[in-house]
Amino acid sequence: MKHLIDIMQLTPQEIMELIDTACAIMEHPEQYAHKCDGKILATLFFEPSTRTRLSFESAMLSLGGKVLGVASAESSSASKGETVADTVRVVSCYSDIIAMRHPKEGAPLVASMHAQVPVINAGDGGHNHPTQTLTDLMTIYREKGRLDDLTIGLCGDLKFGRTVHSLVAAMSRCTGIRFVLISPEELKLPRYVKDEYLKKPGVPYTQSTSLEAVMPELDVLYMTRVQRERFFNEEDYLRLRDSYILTPDKLETAKPDMSILHPLPRVNEIAAAVDNDPRACYFRQAKNGRYIRDTLTSMGIQHDFVEVPGETRTNIKIVTEAGVHTDINEPGSGVTESDFRRFTDRLNGYIRRGNMIVISGRVPPNLPVELYAGLCKSVTEANIPLIVDADGAFLRAALPARPEIVKP
């Protein structure tokens, strides 16, 4: 069983092979028209979507397959309290591959642990969006002719923007890349993304609150909307939503061959007058998404994805409003009791702020169950979501039955 949950499952070579295949489908669609004859794609979208959901459906239909699915949580049994695990177990009986979008970070990973068919992550909260990242990479490659030696400006909501997080991760492995991070202080790129994908591999970057000041440097400008659905109060959203609006006047200092990307939908961060500028690539970008998803769907049917890593490791993640922080990701034999106690001290701070906890992989056998019982007690008292898998019996024994706990 193979799934696509995170863009980092794919090597740079595999990404280029995907892009090449997508380009081939674009140029010769008739050669792929029966690639998925007799197969069914299930689209499980628990969050609103236009481009991603319809491009997946269009892709499957163009490959000769069929589509079924739900377009919102309200139209599924999730509204009755059904868990992600149970949903995908059932939907696996009716389909050959699942594309899933969910507002909670980590939900597609949980789905992949329980589904009997391949799962493609179509976006999970503010964490990951690998199919959009592949679309972005294909667009940059087609517009610029390369993925190396580029200065890329990321502008807008860098804190909650899952497309930004995935793009930074993917392009951090390219050579000669420099990022310019443009955002208000409140929406800066999360520290865990900078630490893991910029500082650790030594990728150069600068931060700015002014789009105009850095415009002449950019080869690619990736605009994002300020996402109303990620904010905890309306006042902060209204204050920040118009932080950056791209207009023809602001493009006067840009390079004549700069490429403007946007994952869409836009609200008002790109003026409609920019649409006729030849540097505006976002509608071509949306079209590229269909061919990327053609490729992913056909590959998923053939089980050509890379296995999700970490199934034999302890992997405890704190999912915050800024993304996912992995605090333990070591072989079981390498996690000591003192390591775990230090971890739980930090973890309790996150728990008190009401963040979701994801625990997957293998629980180290050398750690006493009392440690996990203490962790579960903190989670239960805070009444926050907890996702448990693998050796989660340790944890389930200490937890009451609650619908938001996803059990193996």
C-alpha cells in the first residue's frame, strides 16, 4: 500500500519524472485516455475546494475512470461523529484511490494508516499540500525552464499557508535557490519551516515587510491570500487581509520575465488589472494542476508512490496554528525516559493552549506505560483532539471514548 502524504516523500528526480509525465499528458492526452478504465476515485473533501477537487475529478474522468465523493464535512457521516479512520475504511470498499482534504493537520496521514487503497493528501489544515506543490513546480519549470538558480518571493500569509510550507520544503533541495519572505510580522513563516528547510540545509533567505522594496530582485513572485478560515478572531483577519495588493504600478520595477504565481482562490491580493500582464501565470498554473493530478491519479492506481516513512519510529507531533512541530522522531531504542520526560514538559505547554496532538509510529518498548498515561491525562483534561496509531493501546487504555480520537 502506497500513499502521497508529504512532498518530501518524493526525491527531486521523482518530482521531475512527475512533471515530465504531466507535460506528456498535456501534449498527448489521447495516449492516456484509458489509463484508469474501470477504476474509481473517491474525493473526500471536508473543507471547501474548487480547483483541487474539480481538477482531481476532471483528471480521473479524462483517464477513463469514474468519481464519487463528498464536498463538505456536513454532507458526510463526519457530521454524525464518524472518525477519519472509519470513514476511509468504508470508502476503501467503494473506490480504488482516495483524494482527501481535511481542516485538521495530520488527518490524511491517519487516513493512510487505515485505508485499503492509496490516499493522496489534497491539503490538511495549515500543514501540507503536496499536489499543489507539484503544480507550482511544474508551472515554474514551464515558465522559467528550470527549478534551480532562482530568487523566489513568497508574499502574504506565510504562517498558515500550507502551499507555501510545501513549496519551501520542495525547493530547498534545488541548487542556487534564494527565498525572499514577504509578510506582516503576525504572518511570518513558522520557525519550524525555517529551521528544517532553510537554516538546516543552508538555503539563503531574507525577510521583508515591503513587497515594493524587494520586487526588483525576484524571478518568481508567489502571492497568497490571507486565509480567513485559519484565524481565531475576525478582528485580526480584517486588520491583515489587505496587507499586500499587487497592482500594475507595483510591477513597474519587476523583472520583465518575472513569473507571478498564486495557488488561488484570490480575494483582492492581486488586482484584476494584472491578469492581462504576460507575467501573470496563475490561470496557467491552475490548468497545470489538472495534468499533475492526471499523473498522480494514474500512478496511485498503479501503486507507484513512495511509502510513507516513519512507520517503525516514534513520531510525536504537536500540531499548532502555525503548523506541525515534531519533537520526537528517533528509533525506539534511542528515546530514553529522561528524553520523554523533557518532551512531556514542553508538550504540556502546547496542550494548555489547545493544540491537536498526533502520535504515530511505534512506541518505544523501554518506556513505562505510566509516562503515556500521564500524557493522556493532560490531553483528556484539556479536552483537545488526539490522534493515536500503531502501539496506541498504551494511550487508549488511559483515555475515555471520545469521537475525535482516531483509533487503529
